[in-house]
Amino acid sequence: MTRVALIGAGKMGISHLAILGAHPGVQVVGVADTSKIVTDVLGKYSPFECFADYQKMLDKTKPDAVFVAAPTKYHGSIVKELLQKGIHVFVEKPFCLNVNEGAELVQLAKQKGVVTQVGYHNKFIGTFEETKKLIATGAIGDIEHFVGEAYGPVVTKKKQETWRSKPEEGGGCLLDYASHVIDLLNYIVAPLSKVHGSLLKSIYSGNVEDAVYALLETNNHISGVLSVNWSDETYRKMSTTITVIGSKGKIICDATELKIYFKEADCPQPYTKGWNIKHINDFAEEVAFYLRGEEYSAQVDYFIKAIEGKVPNNKNNFESAWLTDSVIDKIKNKK
């Protein structure tokens, strides 16, 4: 049984807590949050012991692993403290606001030999996993170009400032929205190494960008385009799409559907020449506790299994998340 604690009981923290509380291999030993309202409610209506000070929680409960869902500006200091104690760490995305700070944490985690994971949940969605497999096996031939897109109605009017409008707190479309797409492109296509140009546009926000457009290149010289806008009210919720064009075909993939075009009959089973359409139900794996999508439970389960030594710690670890942070840094500096 893995003893797990949570730091930060906001939206994502509560989601993780619900999944952890139902996980058969987890004992939740403590929850820390600076909001007395939150800890009072959890203390009254949940079986979890609550703390206002996460350091006191660590000293008393001595967890094997900690989930960090605190604001991004605190990730670096909290995670460093946890790593120094030899604690396994799951931290929400984005990894760090400062790319150099992230690099230090990557090395510290390696020195301590702990399991690490960052909450880029798209890697646990079946359609994206199938896309990665098809590309890796050469099913659509040599990759010629890719497009990574995400659109949604997060900021659709000028309004009072929140953390989303403060760059020092991890706000802005690039860190909050585009990071998901960048991380997927690193994973599915190839690691991104160059940014040839970028445009960060403010539409409604005063201090951060609402849209991000960039011309990218991978380390094996594949060209691509990033197009992300969180001020698009034509979408009901966030929609992320990866399009990959190869010499033998084309893939258009989102979280619910996979469309593949093969130019020739010589293609992997069960696909055929021409257009093929598959739904997420064709790829989704069953999870013990469903909340907001099977991917959220799947990422938690993978983290726990990695701690148990049942799977390798090579999916969404600190190193891959730092690579995403480094691309974000390049996009910022090219604007």
C-alpha cells in the first residue's frame, strides 16, 4: 500500500483526491491546503486528515508519495523540498515557470532515484496513444509536416483578474493551454528543438496572451505549426487536435476520434486503404474509478504502478515535462 499525501485541494487537487481515495493500492494519509474553508469541509465530510501547513503534514504522516496541485509559482520550492526528503512526486502541469529551476529538479530527482510524473493527461488517451504507435511503426511513412491545435472558451470577455491573467502565477494561454499541445507533439511526433517564429496575441486579457501561434521544428528536422486560442467561443470546451502528414498517409487525431488516410492497400490491420475512422471507445482501457475521463485515473494508476516497480518511470516524468518547458521558453523568447 502506497502512502500518499496531497498539497493543494483546488479543482485538480480534489479530482486527484477522489481518484486516490478510490485506488486499491493507495492510502491517503493527509491533505494540505491554505484555505480554512476547504480543510474544514474536507475534515467534516471526508475521512482524510487535513492540514493548513504542508510541512507539518509531511512531518506527521511521512508519505511515500505526494501529489502537488498548488499554484505553478510554488511548484519549484515545494517539489525541491519533497525530492530532498526522497519522496516520490506527482506535480500538476506546467512543471515550472523557470526552465533553469526545472532542470535542477530533473537532476535532483535522478540523484534521489524517486518516481516523478507531471499531469499531462493527454498521453493516457487512447486515440493519441494509437497515433504515436502508428507513427513510430512507420505506418504513414516518413513524416513531412504536423499541426498541433487547441481551441476553447476560457477567456471570452474582459473581466476581473484571476491567476489566469497573471504570468507570474502561470497564467496565459501558452502555459495553461498550449503546454498540453507542445507536450503531445514532443511525445507523438518527435522532440521539438527549434522555434523559427512565434506570435503571442492578447484578445481580451491585458497582461497575458490569449492565443499562441508558432512555427516549429523537431530534432529530426520535421516542420510543424502550433495554433492555440483559448478565447474561441465557438467551442464548448477545450478541443485538442494533432494532424500529421506522412509520405504514405495522414492522421487527424483528437481526444474522441482518430481519422487515418492510407494511400496504399499495404497498411496495418485492421485499417484499409483510404479513410479510416476510429472512436475513443476502440482504444480506451478500463479504469477502476472514472472521473472526468479515464485518462485522469489512468495517469494516477501509472504513477502508483511506477512506484511499485510494475511499469517504467518513463511517461510524463520530470525530464519530458522539462522538455516541454524548454519549448515554451523558446516560444516566449521568439515573440
